[in-house]
Amino acid sequence: MAASLTIGSGGSAGDFAPSLAIGGLLGGAFGRAAALLFHDPRIQPGAFALVGMGTFYGGIAHVPLSALVLVCELAGNYDLLVPLMLAQGIAFVALRERSLYAAQVPGPLDSPAHRDTLLLGVLQTMHVRDVVRSAKSAVCFLQRTTTEDMLRKVSQAQDQDVFPVLDGQDRVMGLVVANTLRIASAELSSTRWTLATDLMLTPVTLHLDDDLRHAIEAMLSNGLRELPVVDTDNRVIGLLGESDVARVYLKAAVRAEAEEAAAPR
């Protein structure tokens, strides 16, 4: 009664220890009543007290696995594992709409602290090959392409931000970023003598088997909005940008929210 009145009135009080105590008292009372009713000396009220302790807190706090392990560790053995699992399952379903903590969210996807982690885990299951854009529309430069020619091609490729620089055998030697190119052209006295090899960055590439989390980490660590995807011979076969990964991320988030909403409460 003291715990109920204190917690229910919004007063400052613990809830973990009182919940264990109340659950233990209820479980022990039930076990004692069963022993007296059936006159069976094999019924041990202490075992019922432990099961009631874990079931009561696990049910109202929505932490069945934690409460199960806690009680088994308190008892020093796992003999009560099966009855605890059965009782915890019943309590979890029966108290699905009630919780000791008003701010507790229904699931991990509803928690801002866990949603991003879960969705990043989804990105780890998807690979670059699933979302890569074909290289047919990609604009690439040769090492001896002048800045003037690069600016003209960049103006025609509005949806591309990073441009691979290729050698004579079409292998990636470096990268030219559109914004860097525009800044450099404004500072140069002549755009005819500066070549792509003078402005290119160290090549950062992806492969088809790379997962999308690795891809986005590579973009962020290098400050690039997209990266070329290459084959085993280091030849460009496509491009992958932040927008492509964001599109997959958003679809995964919407699908996860729909599954969470459709799940039984």
C-alpha cells in the first residue's frame, strides 16, 4: 500500500525493490495457499515466491528477459527457468497495454536512442550492388582533360558531384569534385593549362560487395557526397551517392514503422 500510494501520487520513491518485494509476497502467498489446499508437501512456497518476484516486475516493466535472468541469478540456479518463462510470457501479454513507466515506448523503433542503430543494422544487410547507378550516364575525365573541358562537362551533369579521373586503360586514378573544380577555376588565370591530374584527389572507391553502411561511412570520412563503384580491375561500373543510400534508409524506416504498427499490442 505504501509503494502504491507513493508511486501513484507522483512522490519520490523507488519502484524496483518494492516490485520485487510485492511480487515475492504474492507468489509466496499463492504457493502457500496451494500447499494447504492440495496437502502436497512437494509444493515449495519459496519457489512460487521467486517466480512471482520475476513475473511481477517483468510484467509491469516490460522486461521479461531481464527479470528472468535476475531471478535465476538471485536463486543461484536455473531450475525455475521453465516456469518463469511460462509465467513471464503470460504476464507480458496480459500487461501489454500497462506499464510502470509512463515514458516507456512500445518498442526499440519508437526510441530515438535505438532507431538509428537498428536501421544502420538494416543497411549492413544491403550491398552496393542493390542500389548502384549505372555508369552509362556517368561523366569521367582523362588525366589530360583541361579545366575548361571539365567545367563544360560538369555543367551538363547536374546530378553528378564526383567525377572519376581515368588513365589510358580506363582505370580510376583519382577523383575531381565539382565544387572544388569551380573554386579552382575562379582562382586560375587560365583554364587551358590546368589538367585533371592537377586537381584530382586520392581515389576513394566502392565495390559491389560492400555493404551500404561501409559506403556511407566512406563518404562521410572523406567528405564526399558520392563515390564511384569499380570492378576488380578498378574500372568504373557505376556511381553511388548519399541520396541513393538515404532512399534505401527511408524505405527501411517506413517498412519498420509499418511492421511495428501492424504488430499485435
